[in-house]
Amino acid sequence: MFDVEIDQELFDESIPSLSPSGRNTPAYLCPAGATRMKEEFKKFPEQYKTNIDALEKLNDPFKTGIEFIL
């Protein structure tokens, strides 16, 4: 991302980065923001899967907005 090469991992992709408690799920975004989030996740497929799994586990489509990034 940002065309910067690094030699070490910056974050653990097994930890979800989206949560209704942090108000950072697709449900809190405008349509353009949700579309951008979906496009950004294509660059990080492991993080995308981790977040999708975490949002599905919550089983609350209203708060997660998961359908916007599937």
C-alpha cells in the first residue's frame, strides 16, 4: 500500500480490524466509502477474510453492513 516496500509485517492479519463497537464497519460508511473499503480489501485478502468471518460471527447485518463488502 502507498507503493512502499517493507521487510517485515506491520500487523497480524488474523486479528479483525472491523467491529460495530469501533463504529468502523461498512454500515457506518456512505456508499462510496463502503465501495472503497471493498476495493482496498482486495489488496489484503487474508485481512478481508478475517474481517468477513468476524462480521458474520456477529450475525447482525444492520450493525455490520457486511453485504456492502461481499
